Amino acid sequence: MSREPDLVIGVILNGVTGRMGAHQHLRRSLLEIRRQGGAPLPNGRRAQVRLLLVGRNPEKLAALAAEAGGDVRWTTDLHAALSDPEYSVYFDAQTTDRRAAALRQAIAAGKHVYAEKPVALTSAEALDLWRAAHAAGLGNGVVQDKLWLPGLQKLQHLVASGFFGRLLSVRGEFGYWVFDGRDVPAQRPSWNYRREEGGGIILDMFAHWRYVLDRIVSPVRAVCCVGATHLAERWDERGQPYACTAEDAAYAMFELDGGVIATINASWCVRVRRDDLLVVQADGTLGSAVAGLRRCWIQPAPATPRPVWNPDVDQPLDFFDSWIELPDQRPYDNAFKVQWEAFLAHVAVGAPFPWTLLEGAKGVQLAELAHQSWRERRWVEVPDLAPELSDGHKAP
């Protein structure tokens, strides 16, 4: 018996010439989905993708389209792209300060929308985007890639299985040394360090911390944060010095549901001596775990050593020896690609997709409240961000 024909979903990719857009979303996600024969759907069919690349640099766009091959098109005219009925999905990976306006245009054009985070500069603007997409009956979502990283998936399984007993605390360390660009090229674009262009590590990373804590550990209820601009001057892509107007480090505490305390340090001015660029440790009454991006180690209570404090002699214990690494019990695909497949299934057949623009608004909200905490030097409560809509429907 012949298989039903594949669905074809046209996807507009805006901002695809940037690092994340080109590598994670185009090359490692959508082109891989094309190579594997489409995204699998719950009904047994597959969704193929037709791509239209949008950006401001025609030379880069033409090169990416040629690399992609096939029927991949490109344009510098966003209005024309949104007017094309062959493309029903709009994806945005532009710089943060351009994202909300383009998403609003796409929603007005009747496109399903999917976006990198943060989805907007303010939570009010992000919430308005979700309201508009929801009212129009359009599929909508925000990238929350770290939920599909192998290390954090293993950590999530441990939490769900009750491995920790009563969970007490979570500690996260994120970051690396981003060169200032004077003698060694910087690994991040200069706009990241300009507040007026949507830069700053709080807006960039607290959107991640919100969904990691909410979905893997427990919902965030309060935040206390201090930010810092450790390097006041950097050099841009043209080799010109510029003043940094956004913070390059943030040190935060969070109160979570159930009495769990979380602390997360994030810095682009730290030299790494830990297991990975992001390491999350969770401690509970029955055991502890340490997760990196891909690996995860556990120490159950019966295997916990009994250290004795004595600063006058070398420490006799090797504290790494008593940890057990969890095996990969199944294959793990690229985190961005996995979420893309889920969004395509949502658009194609209405498969569940809980990572909506409302979740993106929650991430922006946490960043705003962290800035408020830093400015006012105090703890700030995190209120519920699930408003009633005009039709009486409550956000999921």
C-alpha cells in the first residue's frame, strides 16, 4: 500500500546570515530535516520544508542559498516574503531589537511564527505578540533549545523519577572568556555589549534560566540579581573601540516552588575550570547530580563520602572519584532540530507545542525583574504571567 504524500511547509528564515541562524537553524536543523526526508508527523506522514532566506546582505544570502541547493530561495525584501502564500511559517533569528516588529508583521500576514529568544525587549511587547498570534489562531513558539540537550534531559529524568528525594538546591555556572577584540577576535558580536541594541547577558541568558528552572526543576517565584560590566571597552568587527553599555556578567539567586533555592552565575569574563561551559548541580536528600551540556554524573546518598575539614594537610579525597556518569540510554539529536520537528508537526497536524510565545514572554519577564532587582538592590517577586484573554480563554 502506497504511503500518503508528504506535506510541504514553506518556511521564511529571517536573520539567517547570523551565527545562530546559519549554523543551528539552517545547516543543523532545517537542512538536516530535508536530508533525512522530512520531519516525522504523528499520523505517519512527513513534513517537507521549502525555504526562503531573508536578510540584509545579498552576498551572504546568495552564498547560503547556493550551499543549501535545491529550491532554496532568498530575498532582502521581508514584505515580499511575507506576501508569498507558498510560505506559511515565519522564523526570526535577527538581533533582539529587530525581532518584535518583524514578528508583528508576520502575524498580521497570517503566518505561523517561531522565534529565537528573547522574543522582545520587554515582557509587555512579548505578551502582546503572544496575544496577537493566539487571537489569530496561529501556531507560535520560541526556541528553548537547552531542554533537549542530553545533559539536561538526563537531569530532568532524575528530577521526574524522584532520584533526589526532597530537592534542596540548584547551582548553575555558565560562561567563558569572550576576548575583547583588540588583539584576539571576539567570539560574540559587538551588539551583545550595547544595551541600546538589545545586548546584555541578563536579557540574553535569563530567558534560558526561566525555562530551564520552570520546566526541569520548579517554577521561579522570586529573583535577586546583581549585574556587572567588567570590561568597559571592547573592539568591534571593524577593529574600532567602543564603550560597553550592557552588563557582561550576572550573579543571581532564585526562590522556586517547593522551597528550592537556585543560584546561577553567568559571565562572559570568566575562565573555565569546570566540566563544561554550562554546569548545573542539583542536591537533594537522597542524592546529587551534576549536568553539563551532554554529560551527567550522579552521587547517591549511600555513595557520598564523609569529608573531614583539616586545612593543615592535603585533601586525601578525590571528590570526582565517587561520582557515577549516566550512560546514553538512547540517541540524542541536535536540540534545535528536535524542537523544529516538533514545531513543524504542530503547524502540520496540530501536535502539542507548549513552548509558545507566552513562554518567551516569561523569559523576558524574568530578565526585566532581574534588572529591577539589580537596580533596587532587593529581592523581587515573579508574578504569574498567564492573563485572561478577552474571550475568557486562559493561557495554557
